[in-house]
Amino acid sequence: MEYVKVEKRETGAGLVVVLTIDKPPANALNQELIDELYTKFLSIDAAGIIITGTEKVFVAGADIVQMSKLSPIEAELFSIKGNKLMSLIESYPHPVIAAVNGYALGGGLELALSCDIIIGSKKAVFGFPEVTLGLIPGFGGTQRLMRLIGKGYAKELIFTGKRINAEQAEKIGLINNIADDVLETSVEIARDIRKASRNAVSVAKRTMADGAELSNQDALKLEAARFGLTFSHKDAAEGMSAFLEKRAAEFEK
């Protein structure tokens, strides 16, 4: 049975792909759902992707029933499988947006953290409850969360297992903003991204990801090299010519 719906949406500046997870009752990440998301993500070639859930749930965590039967070795392999999915999403060459409607807990929050931008509804709830189960986040949460919001807030959320609402999440920089309609807001953001040079956005994303692991000095050298590289693409000539000629740029699609 398939739990992930793939839909193409027209933004007005080009198509984006919407992946909607619908696995009642909680969109729990089990082995099968992880495999399905991974396979469908590999099959997509789009300048923008939006991942969302159902009306009340983004992903409420991993499948505890399935996890409770795992041995330590099996649990490690499950973590590796989940991290493989998150890394695939994180390294996708074009922007990925998480449109979070409701609960994004545990593996669900880790799924959102693997995306480039997170939009939350007013009813969204975020948290890492793993320590209340005697576990720790296993799909990259211990690493991505502190890189996004800083060690202090990340440690508080992970060590306590508490949940926070959208307003609190926005305050600490966990989500970009709060929206009445997260999917439509995400489509609007995707549209704005699609108006820009697809090549430039891709190079910017790759440069930010690669530079995050370097010293500031080395990261600046990397940026200079990638900046120079964009001049070899025809979008640079088109973009600068359009600016000087006071017209809209027609970038490569």
C-alpha cells in the first residue's frame, strides 16, 4: 500500500512537486514508509519540492510498535536507514520545504529538519520525546537541531523531551514562519524561488551545506570559487543583462 501521494503544483513560475504523507493514524515512520519516501524522492526531478502531512499530523514520530521489537543491532540499522533518507533530502540539489500542519515529533521533526525551509501552521507542535522512551533521536536530530537553533535550545528540547508550539518554534528559529495555510504559503515561497536562476539557487544551497563544515576562512574561499563558477553558466550573463536592460530575466529552465 502506498502512503505518499506525489502531486505536481503550478506556482505561476514553474512546477513544484508536493509529497503528501498519509498513513493513518499518525504518519509514523516505519521501515516501509522510509523506503517509500526514499524511492519516490529518487524519482523526482524538480526545481522545488514540498513535503507535507495530513490536516492534524505532519509525522508524529517513528513507529514505536515496530521499534519495540528491534535488537540493538537492528536499531542501529534502522537509524542508518532513516539517516540515509534524511541525507538524501538534505543533499537534494534544489530547495525542499516542509509544510508542517500539526504534530512533528521525533522522526517527524527530523524529517522537517532535513528540509531547507520549515513552515508551520498555528496548530503545529514540535518536539523530541525520545528520552521519555529511554532513547535518543536517531535520524540526525542530535546534530541538525543544534546546528539550526544553537546548542542551548537544542539541548533543552532533547534533554527534556518537551513539546513546543509554533509560536515558540518561530521564536527560537526552528521554523521560518507561521502560516494559516502552510501548503499554499510553501507554494508561494517555491514560486519566488522558481523565479530565480535554478543554477544559482542550486549552487548557493550546495555552497552553504559544504561551507558549514569548514572554518570561516576556508568557507569564504569556497564561496569565492563557487561565485566564480556561476559566471560560467549562461544564467549569469542573462541575469546581469536583464538587470542592465531593465527587463525580466529569462533563466534556463
